[in-house]
Amino acid sequence: LGVMTGFTDDLREKILGTNSHLVISKFGANLNDYRQVMEKIRGGPGVAASTPFILFQGMLSSGTNVSGVVLRGIDAATAPAVIRIQETLVEGRLDQLEKEQPSSDGSKLPGIIIGKELSKLLGVGLGEPLTVISPSGLITPSGLMPRWKKFFVVGIFESGMYEYDTTLAYISMKNAQSFLKMADEATGVEVKVSDIYQVKTFADAIRNKIGLSYLVRDWMEMHRNLYSALKLEKTAMFII
């Protein structure tokens, strides 16, 4: 049982290193008032830090290989206080994400941080260009044209979970908004709490503060299937 508890704790640490404890979003819409939401919850019960994010699916092409990924637009200034992106970086620097990097042809490219396994899969390393392709493109007379843009690899991270290291990439929020032709909006706000075991109490307090028009989900709710399986396995181990 001690081994099972240790395994569960290690898994939880890896999941919560890449994901936040709480996520605030809107039902079927983007948050156009994410700054006000962050201001409202600042200093609230259990709230340690918060950061906005943009989440969308796309493809990364290196010229030799293509892979489907989940891209996260993050604020490099506030994200390290909520998720463990700084600690998981094995190459490059997080502050380079906000800066445009000069490419070999003289043009300036925005930065992107990819997982270690994804870099192997695509055959690219630090300082090499990648093409981000979004399936939600523009409608032209010849049909739907996918939106694409070149990025420059400014960092490589290793979270310890193969699923994240092969399917996750980070770009800056400003570049995500520009690429998706968005206004000053976010998919949601990620929140770090002071005690992960009291997250439901903190979620209720936040819900009461910002109103019922927002969706507030905690880490136990978002990863319910995985933790239910682990709990069932631990119960079965106890009975045996």
C-alpha cells in the first residue's frame, strides 16, 4: 500500500507539474475579461497564483515529419508561478518565448517550446525552425486553406510523462492570439492553490466570488478517470 501511495503521489506531482490545480473558463466561449477575473480572485482564499492561457490543437511540421499537438499560449511572466515549466526545461530559456528570433534567411520568427520526445520525433533541436499548422483556416474560393506560421525552437522540456512530451508545445499568448486572429482573449485562467487537498473548498469560494456564469474545475475533476482507477487498484490491494 505504501508503494501504491508513493506511485500515486509521483504521478500526481508529474500531472500537476504540467497542469494547474484549478481552471476557470466560460461555457462555450473565450474569456474576454480574463484580466478582471485574475484581479477578482487575487488574494482570495487559498489562491497562490494565477495565469491566463490559450489552448488549441494543431500540427507541427519540421519538413521531414509531421505530428499532431496541443498548443498552449502562455504568459511567460506569470506561468512559472502556476505550472512547473521552468523546472522541466532541459534546453533553452523561457524568457526567449516572448522574443522574436532571427532565422537563417534573415526573417524574425516567434519562439516555441516543445517536448523532448516530440523533438526526437520531428528531428529538430534548439535553434531550428518549425511550421505550426492550424486546421481552422481561412475560406477561399478554392476551399478551406489551413492557417500556418513558422516558429523557432527556443526551448525543450521534459515533464517525465511521455504523453505530454510528445503532444504538447508552448508559445506566447501574444503569438497565439496573433496566429488565431483573436482579440485580447484567453481560453481560461489557470490557478495554483496553497493546499491541493482543499481544492474543492477553494473552487467553491472562487465560484461564489466570480459568479455562476464561469466554469470552475479542479484537478480531481479534470483527471477523474485516472484517479478513480488508482483508487480502485489501491482498494483491491488492501482487500487482497
